[in-house]
Amino acid sequence: MKVVDYRDVPLEPVSEEGARGVKVRWAIKKDDGAKRFAMRIFHVEPEGYTPCHSHPWEHEVYVLRGKGEVLKEGKWIPVPEGTVLFIPPGEEHQFRNTSQEELVFICLIPYLD
């Protein structure tokens, strides 16, 4: 069992092309014994955004703090604090912060191996 304050998990920059002002904490991962899913916590600075991308796995997202938008089928949808999202496999998506405060969200992804 792993029990930790998420703020004690290292905050790492996201260096993917197309990202700006994004950092991630790998809160739960394979090294912790998680065999099926990883839990990541993203921090997006004001005016920051994740890359626009798609991939063959689903993910589930919960917005902890802040206000942002997600790109869905070419349209920006508001995602304020408390929003939950299911992003199916293959769907293009992107998150961006639309406020002057940090946008923080949890993102769960499956391991495909």
C-alpha cells in the first residue's frame, strides 16, 4: 500500500512538443505496485496548455482546482473545478488554463502492456 501526500510526489515538467506551462506528478505508477492504472496530477499555469493529441487508450479526468477548457471535436468546452471527463480511445483532445490561477487535474490512464 502507498499512502502519501500528493504534494510530496515530485513535480516534473512536461516537455512534449505543443505543451506550455505544464507539470505533472506521477502519484501512482508501476513502481508503486499499480499493475493496471497510473494516476497523474497535472498542474497547468495561467495561459498554459497540454499538447493537442490522441492515443489508443482512454482516460478519466477530475478537475481539482481552477478553470480551463478541453478541446472536443474542434470545440472548446469549459471544465471548471469539480468537472469529471471521460476521454475515449482515439479522441483528439487538449486542455488549456483559462484563468489567472493554476489549473490542477487528476488523470488516470491504463497500462497497455
